[in-house]
Amino acid sequence: MEAAQMRRGGETCFVLRAAAAVFSYVLLMASTGARAQMRVGFYDSSCPAAEIIVQQEVSKAVSANPGLAAGLLRLHFHDCFVGGCEASVLIDSTSGNTAEKDAGPNKSLRGFEVIDRIKARVEQACFGVVSCADILAFAARDALALLTKIFASKGLNQKDLVTLSGAHTIGGSHCSSFSSRLQSPSPTAPDPTMDPGYVAQLGQQCAGASPGALVPMDVVTPNTFDEGFYKGVMANRGLLASDQALLSDGNTALQVVTYANDPATFQSDFAAAMVKMGYVGVLTGSSGKIRANCRVA
């Protein structure tokens, strides 16, 4: 497994100012246990070019394809929720093993080629020093900072899950992920929790769409990290069943309403939840290793 020796590095303070604390990495400085080896500035001496390289490659990728910002954020999210934040989601399948990235929920993940380019450059600059897990975390941070401009289990509670669902305010989903909600023969379709106008709109968008086509998760501001996702859910326009289900519970519904009407609270809560998620199952020091190729275990 991959060692996550330090999730965030030397430019943290700059990113916090520029992105208004979307990722509050300063909170990562801890004194005991695994957190003792996870600190701001870990690569300042051993590979000072690491974060610059990540920023450059993420900037180029997102400039060419803004949707990749959401893809890089999802990569980090999905990695942390299967076995912890140790970059296993980057490993390719082999003849004797189906990799995590090829599991059903992960088939729509994208951005792997961006991580490959980053890793290749980082290895040239500092061979065998920077982990793939840290590259994923850096890339997610920088991708989100580029989208927001202004706004900067597994130990997670219900509030964290509702907050992290807000990541669906950017990016899109394949029609196959929600088509069962739109039409027969599904016994529950059209999904009665969906706005009928939205059902009709999605049906038109998906009719004859190519397999790789994406439908925005937030139809109003799909490339802006804001409270739009929660407003959509309130209007019964949550794209995925799991999104709309946030209204089925009194506590989660209240949180949806709060975030829809208080963008600043959503932004700060999301920052805290991302930091919290970044501690899930991390490997530090001799517990893991630095992979020279992120695709090979």
C-alpha cells in the first residue's frame, strides 16, 4: 500500500489565502499518532518543486478541460473511501486481479492521465520521494482552488457525508448512472421524488447520447464550486438517487436547506470535512512505500 507521509505541503498558506480556506490544511499539524508525520511543508526540503509541478500540470489540464477539476476531486474522494487515502485507486488491473478503478462505482472516474504526468515530472525532479497519495491530495486541492478562485466507516459522521456530497456541485454524471430513475421498465421510474420537468429534460439530454456523454450535476453553475447543488436538491432536481435522498431525513434535509441559503457555512464546513476525510486510513513512515509508478502496486 502507498504511504501518505504528508498530504499537503509548502504552499498551503498561500492556497488558503487565495482560495479562502477551501482546504484548511493548517489543521493538519498534529502532535500524536499517524498525524505526527503529516505536516504542512513536509516536502519543502526533500522535493521543493513537487507542489509547483502539481500546480502547473493541474492548471494546464483544467484550462484545456474544466471538467477535469471535478474529476481530480472525485479521484481523491473515491480513493479515501476504499481502504483509506493510499492511492490504490490509481493501480491498473492485471490478468489475475481486477483493480479498484475498474469496480462499478469507479468506472466513471477520470483524470488518471493528469496524475501520470505529474508523477513522471516529480520523479524526474526527486526520484522516490513524493508518494502518489500526496500527489492525489495536492491535485484535488489545486483543482478546487482553480474552480473556486475566491473560496478556498471511517471517522466521518452524517454531517460530513452531507457536506461532502456538495462536491456534486461541479462536474457531471453519465446517463447510465441515473437512467433507471427516468423511465420504465424500472418499477420505481419515473422517480416520484424528481421534478417532472427535470425528468423530461434529462430524458431529452440522454436520448441518443454517446456512452461517454456527461450531464451536469448542477445544471445552473456546473463549473463553479458553490451552493447550487443544494438548491437543486431542494427543487427536487438532485441528479442521483443518493443526492435526492438527502431530503428524506429531517436532519440531512435541514442541512441541505442551511447550505442552500448560507454559502459561507457550506464552504467552511466543506473545508473541514475534506481535511477530516484526508485522515481516513492513511499509511505513514514505514507502514507504506513510495511507488515509482502510480499504476503498479
